[in-house]
Amino acid sequence: MPHVFPFSAILGQDEMKLALLIAAIDPGVGGVLVFGDRGTGKSTAVRALAQLLPPMRVVAGCPFHCDPDSEHGRCDECRESPRARSRRMPVPVVDLPLGATEDRVVGALDLERALGEGVKAFEPGLLARANRGFLYVDEVNLLEDHLVDLLLDVAASGENVVEREGLSVRHPARFVLIGSGNPEEGELRPQLLDRFGLAVEVTTPQDLAVRVEVVRQRDTFDRDPAAFATRWKRRDGRLRRRIVAARDRLDAVQVDEDVRERIARLCMALGTDGLRGELVMVRAARAVAAFEGDAAVKDAHLYQVALPALRHRLRRNPLDESGSTTRVERALAEVFGE
Amino acid sequence: MTPGEEHTPDPWSDAVLAAALFALDPVGTGGVRLRAPAGPVRERWLDLLREALPPDSPWRRVPLNAPPDRLLGGLDLAATLQAGRPVAERGILRDADGGVVILGMAERIEPSVAALVACVLDSGELALERDGLSRRDPTRFGVVALDEGMVDDERPPAALLDRLAFHVELGGIGPRDTAGVQPSPAAIDSARRRLASVTVSDEILETLCSAAQVLGIGSLRAPLQALHAARASAALAARPGVDAEDAALAARLVLAPRATQIPSESSEEEAPRPDPAQGSDRDSERGDGDAESAEERVLAAVKAALSNGLLEEIRPADRGRAGSARTRGSGARRTSVRRGAPRGARAGDPRSGARLDVVETLRAAAPWQRLRRAPARSAGGGARRLAVRREDFRVVRFADRTETTAIFIVDASGSTALQRLAEAKGAIELLLSDCYVRRDRVALVAFRGRNAEVLLEPTRSLARARRHLAGLPGGGGTPLAAGLDAGLALADGVLRRGGTPLLVLLTDGRANVARDGTGGRERAAQDALASAREVRARGLGTLLVDTAPRPQASARRLAETMGGLYRALPHADAATLREAVRGAVEPNSAALDAV
């Protein structure tokens, strides 16, 4: 396994890092979309996240790595005959490479066993591997449309239903969808955009000192990845402990009525469609509060999550020059300004 | 400014140098974009590169748009049938591990194929998830993208270009100019072994980063690649550390071709400089004569390279910085005649010309193997062979959707009163958002005064479309023929790329400037009708929106000559106009959605 650039060594790009951490603390926030310039460390950050997450407990031998501690969302087999043994495994961060075929994504007839033994068996695909973890699609805007539709469908229902080659299988597929891409290559369909919980825009740093430091670090890493990873191990470990602590605290974080009301007012001021914006914002703010060790959601948390939670939900006039980021900022100032 | 000490570099020796540096460190520098027509000069360069690489390193040519299963690997059908179990076949990229991949006709490569290559370059491993196979193999290589683009519009996808350190132009070089010295393979080989120990000072690092910034290069990959190139250069010169000369060379080869703005005097001043104390460093570092700092040398080198005929490549900051000038190419490539996206498989006979979907066929046959084997065995046939029957054949289904490109030809002349122009703009904007949802492309032509201007080549970037539209001034004569001709030229380009053009002409039809730019209502109208007949001959979908306050006979006649729809808009607001345009667009694009 090649060494991965450590998460805590990534300079700047705070909004992107925060969005990924929120998704790691509360997967229910519903996916992260990272859109922006080339060479800004989009893929680096997502791959680094995989290294950062603490291992999870799974039912031993279950291809969908069901949770032994929870009845919820188990596969049929684990539900019918609960197996006692469990093991630890790293949280899966599954790469969906461009050019992946549908059969590998949803799973299909196990060719080896079919040809060799004449047995009709299901071979789980990438969706099964990503269960309880992350599914990462780089260049999500270049993915073929029928695959995108399929991903959205499964991500929304949390279940993968396979009906092909005489197989009829359904299994849990709850994952955080992380997409990254460059809008210059083609814009994302609005339907897809809305399904992501958080949307982050990344730009190249304009400050020379930061740029120098980024290049220096990357170069150091390229020359000796192992030594570099060792040097950042402790900081990654500290961050990991904070994530674990935040997960434990998450349910206890208070969201007061007046905070909810302000969120609602913000969404009304922006005219976002539906309630998804409000829901995501509450969840994301709660995750940030838990991460920072606060007992209740405060305005400061809302400020941090408003942009990623709302900027892609504005009723889009794709031609509006003034960008959704500015619109959200303006509304923030209006609602919280007084 | 520095004195003219930096001589204008000879393009061929620069190209040779780039080959040597790339061969030294193919993985670190990523690759070379080789912009040159096929011919002896390009072959010579490739031969040189090949000599410079280690003798046994792989050298794999990838044909244009090789299917993903050739690139990545997949199921080896013959071996699978033989063995009775899935056997993986290595793809071209995996084979190229430790060597060089040559991408042929890279300017026509699909962005999705470029993204595949880019992904392997980034991660250093090849992730295979197809045909029932799932594996990852470490795979590292450098890329040579053969770019045969004739016009600036034709260029490899930006995702690929961003990952290739060197951009080499062989355009103006004749076969006779290719003499000269090049580093011997042995020298390169020993330099390769020195590479890991070459040191880089902070000053050099800062210089390269600030040079990239001053040149308006956003991507951070560029200074990183320049750093790798500088290190390779130092290794080649057997220097223990990178010095100003190496940095200048790296800037010339790596940074200059990507510049999106010229380092003006003022920006040079603004660029944060290392503190004055650096003066003493400089003296201690290199005592031989020139009292320039590394930064000055690097900028001087870049400027010398820029003045050397590269200036026309430089875009005004707003087009280049966002990389939008580059986008045009990748957007256009997408529509190149394609078979469409595979949409699964269906039972069918491959002999009818359809493509056999091997894996699906095997899947269909697999469950029956035991049943089919039984009679075969009793009849004394071989037991291990896979029994595939005709009813198992599956062929690939393609969804072949050609893209619609709506070409708006807007009359911005004085006779179209300013208010009507505003309405036309409003209607186009509304229509643009429809295009956005349908993922159509749009192009914009405006005509006024003496001639027509293409404001926007076909694009999907609607923000740009809007920007151009908002900035459209009005007033002047009505060179209708010129407008139609410009629209027609765009339509031809769209047709060549396999798309479907649609002309939307907004005018009052009162032409008063002829094709050659001279005034005169009579000739102007004749010319306009002649152009309209051209439109009809192409059989293009056309809509004419009459923007005059009262319907004009001339506009109606023009629409009839074009064989298109006519809509008069006596008191139309933007929304009605939009309905009319949509009516013309919709049936057209719906027909294209054939599966």
C-alpha cells in the first residue's frame, strides 16, 4: 500500500477539511461535493481522510461489514442468523474509478464460481465494499450518467437492489458519497448537486508563502513518503481522537429553539428549495459543535457551516454572476447582523 | 530589467533538453506535451527520448481513445474460455509501469480517457474494477502526449496538460535544424543516480513559486514540476544543489509555456521578494560574475522565452486564469463523433454489426454450464470447454445522443432599438438556463457596424455566455449577411464534430451593410438572402425572431429563404420570446434522444 499524504499536513483549504471532518463525525449529513481548481489537493484530502478515521467493528465474515452492535441496517444474513464473532477493520474509503463498469459497482454474478462450479452466487460490488464508509468519485462530473443515477438512487435509499442474471439480491449500502471535480470540465446536473449534503469550493491559494510551503511539503513527501508520514503521525492521531470524542458527544449537543429559528430564517431569506438545507445545516452545526467540544450549537458554528450547507441549494440561476457564495454571505449578514 | 544576457533559446536544443530532463525523472515531471505535426522532426525527438531512457524501460503507444479495457486491462477472453475461469489481461497502462506512455493524437482524446490516465499518474497505482475483476497494482510512468492540434482550439484536455511538466513545440523546426549536441545516454544515466541527493535551497523554491504566481499560473502542480525539472537539470550538470541556472531553465521549459499573463514591471515589483539579507547569500552561493538574484534570472529567462514567439499564446488574464481558454478544447472534444455511452447489454446477434459484450455473454452462459456439460460429456466431448450458445450472445447498447448547440445570432445594430436588444438579451438568458438543464451548448454571434463577431465559441459554460451577452453593445449598421455567415461557420464546426447546430437569429431583417462591409440597402439585402440560401442548403434547424416593432416583410422572407420558423414579436416580453424559441428547440432536441 503506497503511503498517503497525511491529513493534518494539508495546508489551508479549511472549508474542505471541515466539510470532510463533519462527514466523518456525522455520516448522516449526506455527502460532500468538492469542486474547484486543478492542483488544489482535492483528491489528496479525501484519500488522507481514509487514513485518519478510526477502525470500526464489523461482523466477521460479512461481505457488507454489518455493525455487530446495532440491529439497524444489517444485511439479511446477519439479521437471520446473528454471528457472534466480530473484528475490527479500517473504515472503507472506496474509490470509484472512472471507467468502472456497472457490474463492478452494484455487484454481479460471481463469474469464477459460475464457470468453475456452475453455482449461481452473488459477488458483491463497490457499493457493498463502501457500506458504512465512504464512496469517493473523482471527476464526478465526468462519470457516465447512468452510473450517477444509480449512485444517487442507492445513496438515497441506503440499500442496493440487484436484479440481474437471475440474481435477486438486496443488501445495505449506506455510505457517504464524496465527489470531486473541476467545473471547467462540465457542470454537474442540478439533480445531482442537490443530493450532496455539503458543497465546498476550493481555489488555489494566492498567498506566496502558503504556495511555497505547499510545494515544499509535497516535494518532501514525494522524496520520502514513509518518513513524512511518520513525522505527522502524532498530529493525525490527535485529530483522530478528536473525531472519536466528537462522535460520542454528538447526540448530547443541544440545538436551541432560537438557533433553529435562525436557521429557518436564513433558509427563507435565501429561498432554498425544500427542507434539506435546514436539516443539513442543523446536523452539520451540531457536528462542528461536538468537534469543538461545545455543549450547544452557537452562532459561530452556524457561520462555519452555512456556506457549505446552502450554497448549492439556492434556486439556481446558473447565469447569476454574483455567485451563490456571495448570496449566502449576504443573507448571513442580514439574519445574524442585528 | 536584466541586460540581454539571456540569449533567445534555440527551440530545438530546448526540446532536446526537455527530453533529457524528462528521461531523467519521468515520474516526477509527469510528462511532455509534444505539440508537433507527425513527421521526421517529431520522430527524431522521440528517438532521442527513447535513447535517453534506460534501455529496458517500457515504451507503450496508446492509440486514440483506446477503450478502457485496453487501457486498464480486463478479462482475457481466449484465456478465460480455455481455463474455464476468469483470466485477467493486463492493460497498456499497467504494461508501461516504469516507462513511458505515448498518447497519440492527444488533442482529440476524450476527457474521460484523460482522466483515467491522470488518476493513475496521481495515485501511482492502477485500480481496476471491471469485468468482475478487482485489483490494484502499483503503476508509475511518464506520459508523452502527441498533440497534433492545428489551431489553438485543439488541445489535449486540461486535466492531462496540468500533469505534464514540459510543453514542447516543434512546429517551426525543420529536419535540418535538428543537428546539435545532446546529453549522452550514459551521462543521463549517471545523472539519474545522482537525482535523489540533489538539494534545493529555500530561495530557489520561493523563486519558482513566485515566478509561477507572477505568470498567472494557478495550479500548484506547475511550480512542483518546475522544481523536479530544476533538480533534474542540476543532476545533469553534476551539481550538488539546484542553482539559479537550473531554476531559470526549469522556468523557461515548464512555467513559460503555461503563462497566462506577462510579468509586467509593476507585478515584478509587487512580487514579494526575499529579504535584502539575501544579497549576502547570493554572493556566497555563486561567485562567478553575475550579480543577479535567482529570481531576476528566472524572470529574465521566462521573458526571453515569452518574447520568442510565445506571446500569442498568452491570454488576457480573465480568459487564461480561470483556464477557460483551455476549456473550449475539452468541451468541444466531448462532442466528437462518438458512439454514445454504453447503456448495458441486450440479447442479440453480434453478426449484425453490433458489438459483442463479452462479459455479459459469459454471464448469460455461466449458469447453464453444468446442464450443458452433461450431454456433451456423455457424447464424449471435452469437458473443460465453455459451452456458449447463440441465445447467450449479448450485444452492447449505446445511447447515442448528439448534442445540440444553439447558435444565437444577435442583431445589435442601431435599427434594433436598444430596448429590443435588452429584450433579446433577456430571452437568450432565459433560454440559456434551459440549455443548462438539458446540457446543451450555446454559441453567440453578434453583428453591428461593419461586421459580425463571434462573441462565444460553443460552450457549456453559461456564466461566460452571460458575461459576453451583458457586455454586448448596440448601435451601427446592420451587416446581416456577415452575421449569418459567421453563424454558419460555427454551425459547420458543430456539424464536423458530430453535433446538431440550431440557428436562432434575432433581427428586424433590415440589412443595410453588404458582405464586403459597404453600405447600401439593396446589395445588403441580396447578400443576406444569399447567405440564407446557404443555411437552407445545410438543412439546419432555424428560427428567426423578428425584433422590429411591427412585423417586417423582409424578415419573413429571410426566414422563408432559410427554411426556418418565423416569429414576430410585436409586443413580446422576454417570457413570450422564450416560449417561441423553446418551441423551435424542443422538438428538435427530443428527436435526438434516440436510444
